[in-house]
Amino acid sequence: MMEKTQTIDDNWMPVWEEEFEFNLRAPEIGVLRLEVYNANSTRDDFGGQLSLPLSELRHGYRVVTLCDEKGDELSKVKLLLHIHLKDATLAQK
């Protein structure tokens, strides 16, 4: 399953106040993959990526560091995430 946020125009500190809900059949093997792109007039430039196993997610706010295309950390590129898990089995581990 995949969702895409709306594009935010020319902002150094963008905020996406969007919420997505996924119904998963096997959350114990699921992975949340985030990709960030800088949209401009000619093409979308890759900004960073991150993959998180669902089994490691916890409720609350988290700061995550994004990686480049090769998986190397981008020290100055971070996202602030608010995670809310509805399934009690994932949330309590």
C-alpha cells in the first residue's frame, strides 16, 4: 500500500498535517518506507529515504534521520514524526 502527501510549496520547514491509515494482514513483518522529494517545476528531486520495521515503532513523537539513495545517513536531513498505532499488539511490545 502506498500513500502520497500533498506538495508544499517553497518552505524550509514544511509541515504535512496529513494522516494515513493502513489495514495490515501481517504487521509483524511490515515495513514503513518514507521517501521525501523536493518538487520543482521540471522534476521531483530525491531528498531522502528511510525504512522502519513496524515491530520497532512506538507511540509518540520521533525524530528520524533520512538516508541517501545508497543508504548513507544525511546528517542534516531529519523528519519529526508523530506515530499512533491502533493495534495494541504492536503498540505494547
